[in-house]
Amino acid sequence: MIAAGTVFDGSLELSCNLHVDGEVTGTIRCLAEVTIGRKGTISGDLEANKMVVSGLFDGKCSVNSLEICKTGRVLGEMRAMELVVAKGGHFRGQCIEREETAEAEAESVEAADNMEQDKAPSQA
């Protein structure tokens, strides 16, 4: 957690959730969820599984899921597989649909193939 009144400038690499009520400038790489509280700000580049914005994000982000809450403001370039903007939330910039990773696609194809094989009548 980056508490209110805290200013951080630099790089963060995390495997756990991050909640920002203070101010972060720099690069964030998070395997989990990044939440920006109402008074929180992040400026820079961000990669995460999910980002929930109630404060301000200004920069570039690449996420699986981006949720902009009613008090949230997002400025910049976003890459997301899923985008949710609540009534009152603001987005200004460019949003590009993020494609699944090659590994996730391969797993999906393999699972579909296995399902088809399970459905096929057995030949004895």
C-alpha cells in the first residue's frame, strides 16, 4: 500500500495486490490487482492483471481488466481485454483491445480439442 501523503518515484515489481492512496510516478509491474484510491495518482507505465481506478491514472497501461469507477479518471494509452467505465468515470486517450497471450490461446485450443475428443464416439 502506498498511503496518502506518500510520494514514490521509481519502479515497483509485485506479485501481490497494490493499493495507492498516495502518488506514484514511474513503472509498475504487478501480477495481481492495482487499485488507485480516490485521492491516489499513478503517472507512468503500468502492467497488471487488473486495475481499478477511483483516483487518477495518467500514462500507458497494459492489463487484462480495467475498471474506471465513478470518481476515476484515466488519461493516456490503454491496452485491455476488458474495459468497464462506471457512470461518472472519465477516460481520455486511446484504448486498444489486448489480445490473449499465445500461451493462453494454446491452452484454450488444447481444452477445446480435448472436449471434442471426449464427445466423439469411441471406436472399439
